[in-house]
Amino acid sequence: MPRRWITTVRPALLGLVGLLAAACTTDADVAPAWEVPGTGTPANFPAPVYAASQNPPTREAFELGRTLFYDPLLSRTGDISCGSCHQQFVAFAHQDHRLSHGVDNLLGTRNAPALQNLRWRSEFLWDGGAKNLETMPLAPLTSPVEMDETLENVLRKLNAAPRYVDQFEQVYGRRPIDSQQLLRALAQFTASLTSSNSRYDHYARHEAGGTLAANELRGLEILRQKCSPCHAGELFTDETYRNNGLDRTFAADSGRAHITGRPQDVGRFQVPSLRNVALTAPYMHDGRLQTLRQVLDHYSDGMVESGTLDAQFRRAGRGPGITLSETEKTDLLAFLHTLTDPTFIQDQRLAEGR
Amino acid sequence: MKTRFFSRFSLPLLAASTLLASCNKNDSAPEPGSLAIEIDHLVGNTPLKLNTGTYTNGLGQPFTVSTFNYYLSNIKLGKADGTEYAEPESYRLIKESDTSTKTFTLENVPAGDYTSLSFTIGVDSARNVAGAQTGALDPTNGMFWSWNSGYIYTKLEGSSPAAGGNQQLLFHIGGFKSPNNTIRIASPSLNGAVLQVRKDRTPAVHLAADVQKMFTGPHVIDFSKLSNTMGGSNSVLVADNQAVGMFRVDHVHAN
């Protein structure tokens, strides 16, 4: 009975209930049928890359992963957690931060991306260097300008914390905690971050509440015409690596070439999803653009030439870019806001433990 | 029919049938045996000694070695008739610093006469992109790149006065994507020896892995030009060298 109720109730209510309930009881007391989020495939999504069967979600493992995600113990200095740079209320991006902030106030070199629909991704990070959801956290964990920790030391710290040793043993049936347990527990949480309840999604699935206004529909049409094939499909990315004309040279960050070593990949970065894009400012791999309006202006008139500039942006008789009228920009902006998923950012199951 | 028979009758009968089976060769495959492998690390003809030993590469440039680790995976044993036994879950991290890793045994090898041996130097591409692994493939072994995820197949570190800057040698060989795939298969000749694997017989193959062969072969490595590689085209040069001559079968004990 409670399970039915929870899955059909409107998202805002769920958040409210969660908050109210939190005041005096634990999760388990409030909602015994509380399910791990993000285990299924939304009707308008393709098949996932990281199927639930690869790491079958259980509430215990998911909660352990969530605890780890929000635990600053994972950093060398004990004050930076995954959640420090990936905040739920902005779709697990980092609000107002151009670049990631790591230990000792060190600045990273790239903008912390939104974490959403990771089950559908085969390559991670702006340059695609991480190739599996389970091993991806090793990059921020060991980056000297992010968490600056070693995997061995994280395991030492976890194994020295009786609470973790018990919790891991409960989930994996053995001790001590090893790296596979740690990474798979984290993946239980990161794989659960499915954002599929924006107004656009309701529209795409012909569900109640799925009405788009005329300008939003025009915006969708423009997006499908002019922003494809890069921001294609229901995930609004084709996961390719492209140079979108930000700079003439890429001395500071060669992007995809950092991984492949190929000169043709210099200045290419992975096309990000547009889901929740209205929440995830600032934009671009280095967070240089503050607003979506600036992003559109960049695409229409701000691009610069370089050797690896993507062919999609070539225009006959003028500089590179996407030709967009003022009205088209307004319509596009209207549509982009329909990709915001309030359920996702308010889902108490994804929030830091209380 | 047979299972029915077994389930209905009691132990004495079972025992009797086992006795019978041992006379009837066609009834079941012979019991499996095992194969021992022992690896010696050399530099040329000299046993490798970490930190203290000084060696020279093909160009006469002196060097020392502080770390020598590599993956030896997907071991296959071939018979004269062309059939092959592939060891399942065949991943081992061999480390000069840990003697116990240099001797190991393949268990449950089907009995037979094996005339060839091959293995991967490195880790197959599937495991490079698989999820979190344990055992030899556990990332805590320090053989996994986090920023460009995948395994370091061979890690050789040391120093050479010929190398520029801090004189460090840092050869981290890895990568599985074309054109910088460094996965290599080695098939060192058994030199005519036959590995007779039987239930009560564990032949032993003594392999020699020659560090120097990383720097000689198809590509002569000049430390003044290449002393630091972590994947990429320079790693391919070293991998090509490794494939050609790093491993040889020193001798085989029939046991």
C-alpha cells in the first residue's frame, strides 16, 4: 500500500513528506517500501549501458553508496566529498563554480559536470578518460587537485571505521572492505541518478503534465534541427568529442587528445547532455560561460577557428557557428527549461543522509 | 539412465561402479592435473636485482631498475592436434619485488600432452573497461590508470644517467585502443619439450623474462630520447620489443 502511494504521488509532495518525516523518524520507519531510485529504464530512454543486473540494486548497498558519496573521509584532507562538487539541487553539478574545488582550496582544471543518467554512459569525464561507471570515481579520488587521496588509504580509513566495516559486511558478507566493494557500493548510488521526469519527458511519454507551450515546442524543433547530431536523442548527447570553437589553441587543456594522443582530438570535449541544463551553470568544460543566453550567443556569433573545429559549425560565406535568430534563441531557451527535472533534484532518497 | 541408477542404489554399488570406471577408458575423461610455472627475471644474462644491479641497454647506456611488474594473462596450452586449453580467469600480476608471484601453478588443467604455451603480456581489452576488479586486477595494486582508465601492463621504473632531467626511467606500458594498443601475446617456444599433464604429474616450465629485451629488438630504445612513457605511441615501441623477445622458455621439468 505505501509503495503504491509513493510511486504515484507528485514529486514535490514526496520531497515534502521526506522532509517532514525526517524530523522524527528514520527512512525505514517512514517508508518501509522505499525503493532504490533509478533502477528501471524510462519508456523514452534507450537501453542502459550499465544495466541494473550488473550491480543489482539493494537498499542496503544503495544507502552505503550514498553515505560514501557524501563522506569527506574519501579525501586526503577529510573535508571534500563527492557531494562537495556534485550538489543535488543543481543536478549534481557545482553551482557557481567555474572549476572544481579540491583539497586545500586547490582549483581543478575543469567544470564539475552534472551527474545524471550515468547508467546510459559508456565514457565519463570531459575527455572520456574513464570508461566504466565503477572505476570512474578513481579519477577524482586520486586527482591531486580534487580529493588527492589514494585508494589504499581510503580503504585503510574505511576499515578503521567500525560503522563502515559493519555496513560493508552486511552488504557484501565479508570483511575487510576491499576496493571492489567500495567502487561497487559507490556505483549503486551513482547509477541511481536517473533524471527522467522533466516536463519534456512527460511530453515525450504522453503523460499527464506533459504539455509544452507553443514557444517551447518551437524551441524543441529548432534544437532537433540545429543542435543535432551533437545533442541528439532522449539523452540530448551523442557522447562524441567535439571542438565547439571556444579557443584558437588548447595549450591549457587538450581535451580528448589528452586521452588518445591524437592531434585531431586536440580541443575536443565530450558533448554534455542538455538535461537539467538550466540548473547547471556555469557552462563549457572550463565553466567560462555564465548563462544559457551566453552559450547560445557563443554558438551563433562567438566561435573562433582552429584546426580541429567541428565540421558541424562550418557556414558558407561566414565564420563558424550555428545560425540562430533572436526569436529562435528565445524559443530554444524556453525549451531548455522544460528539461529541468524537479523530481530528481528533490528526491530525498538521493539527498545527504540526515 | 545412469543418474537414475545412481540415485536408487547405495554406496557400495557406487564404489563398485567407480572401480569399474577406472577400467573403462571411454567412460569419462582422465582426471585433470596441474602445471607449474616459474619465472626468472634477467637483464641480459644477469639476474635482475632491484636498485643495486647496474645494467646497460642495447646502446650501452647504464641503468638501474627499482620496479619491475607486469601482467601475465590468459595462459593457453596447445596440443599437437591444434586443440587448446585456456585457463579461465587467468590474470596474474608478476612482481620482481614479490618472489611468491614469480612461481605459480595452473590447477585443473585437463590431462594431455601440451606442445605449446602462450599468454598475454598485459590485460585483455574487455577487462580494461570492465567494472571494479579484485585479485591481480585490483586497482590497489598500483597497475591501473585512473585518469585514462585501463591497466598498466608493464611497469618498469629505475634510473639512467643517459635519461634527461632527473635521470628517471618511467616505462608504464599500457593502452588497448588502436593505434596505441600495447596488448601483446607471447608464445615462447617449448623447444620441443612436451608438457605431459596428468593427475599425478605436474610438469614445470621455467620462463626467463629479460628486461633488456624491452629496449632492444625491432625498436632500439635510446634513454636520452625516451625515458618516460605512460601509454601512447612510445609505449607501443616497447610493447613490440616485449612481444618479440622478452620471454623465453629456459627449461622444462617433466616431473
